[in-house]
Amino acid sequence: MVLAKDLSHHFSEEAKSRQPSQLKSMLMYRSVPGMRSLGGGLPVPALFPFDDVKAESLSYPFTKGISMESYGEAPTLGIDIIKSQADENYEDIPLSVSLQYGSSMGEPKLREFIKEHIRRAHNIKFDDWDVILSIGNTFSWDATLRTFCNRGDVILAEEFSFTSALEAVHSLGITSVGVKMDLEGIIPEALEAQLEAWVGPRPKLLYTIPTGQNPTGSSLSAERREKIYKIAQKYDFLIIEDEPYYYLQFPEYSYEKSRSPKEEITDKALLASETDKMIKNFAPSFFEYDTDGRVIRLDSFSKVIAPGTRLSWVVAQNAMIERYMRITEVTIQNASGFSSSIVYGLLRRWGQEGYWSWLYKLKDVYTHFRDIACDTIIENFPEGRYSFVPPVAGMFFWIKVDSRRYKEFNENKRDTIKCELDLWQKAIESKVLIVPGHWFLVSGQTVPPQKEITETEDEKYAMYFRGTFAGVSEEVLRSALRDFGLLLKTELSDSF
Ligand code: PMP
Ligand code: PLP
């Protein structure tokens, strides 16, 4: 048995002071045969005003694709979750269980399904790891900050990062400091140099979105992940990988003038072997290098099933998961019962292989949109006057433009952020909604301040724009990008 290191010195004052709930610890006695429980304040399931819950979905192997628009022509499956477990072999999570108070770790059947899925996707190097269900990576991140950081602590994040995550940091009185990145994510050498020159208390953790990063769409290579992990060991910080886009990993992009739709795979054996190749090609989780147990993974159904399921999970060494359980007990109690019953009902009918096939086909759909976005950018944006890296994961593309090329650079007092906002407004006037890059900037200042990172001219004048290729129809995506390309052609000069 390989055990994770004791990293309990990283727990916050809040996490250390949490006591187990005595009432929750009593729950286990309820299953003792013959026990007459007068102990728990549990409502009577007969008074839950639902007899059953029915849902319909598509059935594996999704012969007509995964869009619910094919519903009606494609083979379907019905899910009927009944109120009370008819016998011990009932495979779903009945409403009398899921709508009742239960373990804060989450519904055991759903947790088991997820654990089996994780074993296939990742190679966790230590045996004492576990999974706790949660209600989305948004909450898991807040719980993470409360578990490991005190007010006044410092954390690291990619220099452009997800704004809600940064707001959670800020509102807890924690300072986030940006780590330099290029179009392929964090630059390990820059991280190392930053930590070598660090003044004052060291950062507690690195918050990273390694795959299909929000907002830059970048994905860290295996080599960079390994180097970053080694730096985390050297400087003793935790790595929090927030990975809602992990399963949306695409093949490398190549330009094709006319794309023919990919043929739907309908054979289960072929689908299984293609899925196998997909998993082998996945960028590794930081767990791949984690011999210490310093990686915490936040995973969510939001981008692969639906955000409104509010179902997610945290993977980490047992001692950390135990602290997540304590915060869960006094905040959300547990993930929603309806959601757990229905999502588990769906997953168990698909089975592990069926769920992987769903992810495989989902990735194909997003790959198609990624391809359309990249083709349209290449065909319509002014060559040599912008740069971008075709994303290999996620939902976002990230366009970099030098503000000195902007025709109104001088009118905007040579201020890059002003230029970025100005161009953004012009895009809105052409009915194209994208997001100005500086909104995502991590700009926390420590006390005492860190050494100023010297910027190259290229960095100083870089304007960025985030767009998504995931949320609209092909036609809208094409026409919006054509118009934005036209705007760049009109507004940017060949030289500066
Ligand atoms: N507050 C009080 C006073 C309670 O008795 C309970 C349930 N035992 C709760 C809060 C927890 O409520 P909920 O299930 O809505 O989180
Ligand atoms: N983390 C990142 C990086 C995201 O981009 C998002 C969604 O936009 C979330 C977390 C939110 O995830 P959830 O719906 O699981 O709370």
C-alpha cells in the first residue's frame, strides 16, 4: 500500500477547527437490524410528495449521435426512479433514499461509479485517495480555499484566470498572484524564477485550469505538468486542478477547406477501441506525477452532462477528503437527491463503457465546432496581424493582437487596455460579443510586494479577446467570426 504524505500543515485554521457532526456519526446505527430509531430528525419518506420520477434519454451506443434533437428517431431509454426500494437488488437510488438526509460524501452508488471512471482515466500513485460529491466546481473551489487558506494567505493562478474563481479568492481575503503564461499555458521556468525571487510568506497553492483553460483555451503539455509538479514539491505548495473541460480534448487541428461530417460510429466494439485510444491520448492529470498527495482534482458534470445537474466531485488523499466532508456537513449537506438519482439512473443504464462513448461523441461534436471556428479565423482574420493557437481542448479560443497596430492607438493615449475596450465596443457595434482579455487578469499584490516581472514589448502591448465556439449554431459562429475578422482587417495596420 502506497500512502500519500502527511500534508496537514497546509490545513487552514478554519479546517483545523471543524469538528465531526455528532448527529451525522449516529446515522450508521440506523442500519443495525432491529434498531428502532428515535434519534434522527428525519422526515417520513411517505410524506415526500413524489411517487416516482421519470426521465428519458438516448441509449448507448447513440446510433444517431448525441444530440437530443435526434430524439424521436434514435433509440431511447427510459429512467423511472421509484419511491421505495422494492428489494435489495434494486439498482437505482430510490427517492426514499436520495430525498432523505444521507452521507455528506454523497450517494454511495454514484460515488462508486465515479471512482471506477477515475481509475480508468487517471493513474493515481497513492492508494489512500477518495472522492466526495459536491454541487459544482464553483463550490468545490470555495471549499478548497476555506480548507487550505487563511485570510492574508497568497495563492498562485494562471495570469489570466476564471473570474468567479478569482472573486472567491478575493472575497475570502486571500491574495492571488498571477503566473506568467504563453499561448500554451503556464511557463514552468517563469514559475520557478518567480518562486526563487519570492519575498514574504510563500503561496499555499496553485490554482490551475490545465486543460482547455478558461479564458485562454490553452492546454498544458505533459512536460510542463511534470515540471510544475516538481516545482510544487520544491516549494511545498498544493496543486488544485480545476478540470471541467478535461473530457473535451480534441485531436490537433489542421486546416481543411471543406469539411465533410464525420461518420457516426454505431458499433460498440469499434466505439470501445476508439474510446481507448482517446483515453491514451489524454493529457495526463497532475496525479500522474503526484507521489506526495499534493494534487486536488475538481471535476464536474457541468460541461459533459449539464450545468444544472449541480453535480461534481473532488478527488484527493483521504485526509483532505475528510476535511471536505466536514465543510460539506455544515454547508450544502450533500449533493441534490433528485440530481443524484436521475444522473446515476442514466449513467448506470449506459454503463461505464456507454458513458465513455458519450464523452467520445461529445468530444467529436466540440471538435467539429473548434474546427469551424479555426477555419473561419484562418480564412477571415488578417494574416500576420493577430495570433492564436488552435485549442486542443475546452470551449474557448483566445485572440492576441498588438495594440500598436490599432489605428486608434494614439487616440487611446497608447493605453493597451483602453484600446482593447475600444475594439471590443466596435465588435459589439457589429453585433459580435466576445470578452476583453484584461477582465481575466490576476492582479493581486502581496505585502511586501513581489519583484516586478519585466514585460517584453510584445507582452506590454498585447490585447486579448476570448470567444467560445461552443454556444451557438455553425452559421452564427461563422458569421460572427467573419465580421470580427473584417473588423480586425479594417482597424489594424500592417505595420507599427
Ligand atoms: N436548520 C435547522 C434548525 C434544522 O433543524 C435543520 C435540519 N435538521 C437544518 C437547518 C438543515 O436544513 P437543510 O436540510 O435545509 O439544509
Ligand atoms: N471552473 C472553471 C474553470 C469554469 O470554467 C467553470 C464554468 O464556467 C466552473 C469552474 C464552474 O463549474 P461548475 O458548474 O461545476 O460549478
